[in-house]
Amino acid sequence: MPEPALHRRYLKESFADDGSLAAVSFDIPRDFNFAYDGVDAIAAKDPGRRAMLWCNVAGEERTLTFGDVARESDRAASFFRSLGIGRGDPVMLILKRHYQFWFAAMALHKLGAICIPATNQLQVKDLVYRFEAASVKAVVCTAEGEIADHVEAACAQCPGVRARVLVKGERDGWASFARGCAEAAPFVRPTGADAPVVSDTMLLYFTSGTTGMPKMVVHDYSYPLGHIVTAKHWHRVVPDGLHFTVSETGWAKSVWGKLYGQWLMEAGIFVYDFDRFVPAELLERIQRYRITTFCAPPTIYRYLIKEDLSRYDLSSLTHCTIAGEALNPEVFAQFLDATGLKLMEGFGQTETTVQVATFPWMEPKPGSMGRPNPMYDILLSDEDGAETRPGQVGEICIRTGAGRPVGMFGGYHLDPERTAAVWHDGLYHTGDMAWRDEDGYYWYVGRDDDIIKSSGYRIGPFEVESVLMEHPAVLECAVTGVPDPVRTQVVKATVVPAKGYLPSEALALELQEYVKTHTAPYKYPRILEFVTELPKTISGKIRRTEIRRRDRAQDGVAGGA
């Protein structure tokens, strides 16, 4: 079928002779607003087009059209305006995977308010920090779980939060989202000084970070346009298909795969509202709802391949992508064997859209992130700022001398020092390390502070973790460096055994020998510790810094050889 026209109003593309995307440029009106120029524009043209298919673990289902989203976001915008919310007001959304998130986010965009998505896993101290740091004026929160209690306790310490709105429930002292929207006056689009412009702050994300307090990443109203390439060329969504990205709405990955690019491509999104990930239940939903394109982090795929995938009809899937952490080649191989689909890896940050990816015109190399997105001028930089040679590890940087790419953040909110520390001399420093092969493919090594320096070698944790993950006894693992008086550091592996395997000295020796024989021997973990779970951030990323901290506190490490 013909490609939808909406995104072509803003994106200009040129292609090389081999069919690869060579260059992109954007035409961005001064008053571009995704809610009006994306959602409402589709609703005006084709109000019955499916925007979302939502379901939850209780068996409830709801299909929402673009006409529905346009109407309900107008009602929510009118309701929010009645609470005193307007242009520039920071509003936090803690809505898990409820479809009301999309209504609320679009409403805030229409008003020009600052949308701050957050996870329901935050505790009181986390909320107090965020409320104060971002000067949050209102909170829209789910009634499910303990999060409303935590919000209430945090608000007692933060008088600046003047409005609390509850979704899926009623509570004293809170406004009801459902009732407020139902009773709202007709919405009138803001004009003049109340109307947002493209340079206004649209989104503010607190990064989950593996070290330090979270940073506040600022995106303006041009940000959604940067995700057209994400959806069109990486996720490969199609208008009448159904795209499923596994992410809670509190994380930036959610708008990567459950909102902006997909809807600008006029495609439907699938939302499965769950709290606890059960691999069999997720596979059943893919089968039942005939999902066409799918994206998830490596942890999800690691659990999926442990299931008997032959029990499920996954024939509707045409394209699968993976991001969040580097892809272990063993996961790639097992998923390909089970489904016939090649996992197409991508790399990016909360600060950007997808920077490097395996695009459809490329043959994937298992374990490689792919090649740079033409939107970004990528440089692999050595410690002196010079470009690295093929095979040499360097930091992934983005050249910005010619201007900030569409989709890239504008800086860290109210933190010029932190911004300047990573963005200076025409370069944005991601803090992520990689190397490039002779074909221009990028291979992830790890965060700069995770690199292990042992006997003159620089060892990336991911390359050792990839080998360990090939062994059937390993469910998850994290590789870190432990101080050593002779070697500076030695490699340590913290391992979660797979089902059916018990920790033992014999298993530790077996894993060490496995690494020695499957990669350069100097990389093998001289110390190996078995644990029941790995410390992770609330977004699910492994906290290697926490493992290092524990090791220092213990002044020694359990297990090993």
C-alpha cells in the first residue's frame, strides 16, 4: 500500500544507489506541535484509523482511533487548564501502561505544558527530589499500587505541587481524571503568548543513570520529528500493522516505540498493560493480536528464548529490533533459529533518538549495533579527541558544530555545568565506548567508567559477558574490575545461574575455562561470584557501580579461583 504522507511534510530523505539512507533534513514550522500536527491532523483526515490496541492482564481490551485520541486529549487539556496548568508548567505523569497516558501527554502538548513521564517504582525520596528539581506543579498518577501514597507523602514536603490527579480511582484530596475529562468545557487551542512554539520545552526526562543523581534531559517540540527515522527505518512500522515496544511509559524508550515516530507514520501501536513480566503471557499476546513489528531490551529476549517458541504462532512478526543494552550474539542466534527473524540492534540515549542501528539495507552482524543514523555525525574519539582507527576503542561522540541534530536534547535542565561537561568544543560526549570495524559497523564495549584496565589491556565488560551468556549455566551476568596490586585490576564476573544449575566451585572453574577458550585468555574472570539477582536501576539496567561499591565495602570478593 502507498506510504502515508504525513511524515513527508517534515522529513526530506535522499538515498544512495544501494538503497541505503544517505541523508535527511527537516522542514520544521515555528509552531510545530505533535499533538495538533500529528494526532489531530490524522484524525481530521482519517478519524477511524487505528491508533492503539490496548489490553491488560485482566483481559480488558480497548481499540482507540486517532479520532478518539484527538477528542480525549482535547477533554484532558480543558480539564488540566481548569486546574491552572498552562504553557511552561511542569507536570509529572506516573501512569504505568494505562492508555490514559497518551490522552494526558497529548493534552499537555496542546497546552504547552512540560510533560515529565516517570515510573511508578519511585519512592518518596525519589519523588521529593524530582518535584523540587523540576519545580513540578501537578502530578497525574495511577491509583494502582503504592505510588499514590508515595506521591501524597512527597507532596507534604513539596508545597509547589498544587494539583494531584488520580487515574483509575477516587481519593480524598485528589481530582478525578475520568470525571474531570467528562465534565470539561470544550477545548479552545491557546493563542498568542499562551501558545507553545517549537523551541519550548516539551519533555523533561530524569535519566535513571548508573551513577549519581538523575540528570534532567530537556527536549523541545521538534523532538518527535527525529523519531520518524526510528519508526520508519529501524522499527519498520507499516500503517495497518501493529507495533509493540516493551516499555513502561515512565521511560524514554516508551516514546521511541509507543508514540511519536509510529504515529507520524500513521501506524497502530500495541500496549500491553502489565506489572510483572511473564514470558509466556507476552508471547501469547503477540500471537493473539497478530503483532507485526516488535522491539524489546535484551533482558526480554533472553527470557523469551528460554521458552519453547515452537508452541506459539509468531508468523505475524515481520521485523524485530533490540535496544537498551548490547545484544549478546547467542541471543541473536537462538531467536533466529526459533523464528527465522534477525534481531536488528540499535543504540541511542534519553538525550537523543537512535544514533546507531542495523537498518534494513544492512546485513546484521550479531553483536554489532550497526552503522550511524545519517541524522547524526558520529565520531569515535580517543582520549585526545582524535578519531580512532578501525579496531580501536573510542567514545561515541556527536559532532554538533553544524548545529544540533533534530531529536537531540537541548541540555540538562538548570544544570549548565553538567551540560558543559559532556557537550563542548562542538562535540557531545555520550560516555559510551565502542569500536568500528573495516565495514563501518560499530561494536559496543561499555560505559567509559565500566572499562577494565588490567595488565595494560583495556577490557570492555560486554565482550566478556557475551561469552559467558553463551554458556547454558548463565542466565544473567555482570563483569566488573576489582583492584589488584599487580595487574591494576582483574576481571570479576557476577553470575546469576540459569534454572537447573547450582553455584559451585566446579561450575566457577568451568565458566572460567569457557571464557579462556572462547575469547582472548587475558579477559577471563579471575574472580567469579554467584548471586540470585543483579543490582539494577529502576529502568532495568545493571548497576555495575553498585557491584564495585559492594566489593570495596567487603574488602574482598566471594567465590572465584
